[in-house]
Amino acid sequence: MQTPMNNIAAKLRARRAEARTRRALNRAIDTAATATVRQELIAIAQARSGYMR
């Protein structure tokens, strides 16, 4: 059984990882070479749960 502090730490790590992924995806969308690539990245982002741009 996890202690409450371990659970809190795991939640913080997961939250930070999600924020890193979201920032990387936003950066990729912003710097996409073509509109087609941009649309593909947006489709991937929308497929992810909880993603809002």
C-alpha cells in the first residue's frame, strides 16, 4: 500500500509529465512545416484525453 506522500509525489510527477507533453505538442503545432502536418498534429492532440489548445 502506498503512503499518502508517495501518492502525492506520483500525482505531481504525472501532472508535470502531462504539462511537458502538452507544451511539446503545442510547440510542434506552432512550428509545423506545412498546414497538413499541423492538421495531423492537431488531430493527434484532440485524440488525447484532456487536451485543450
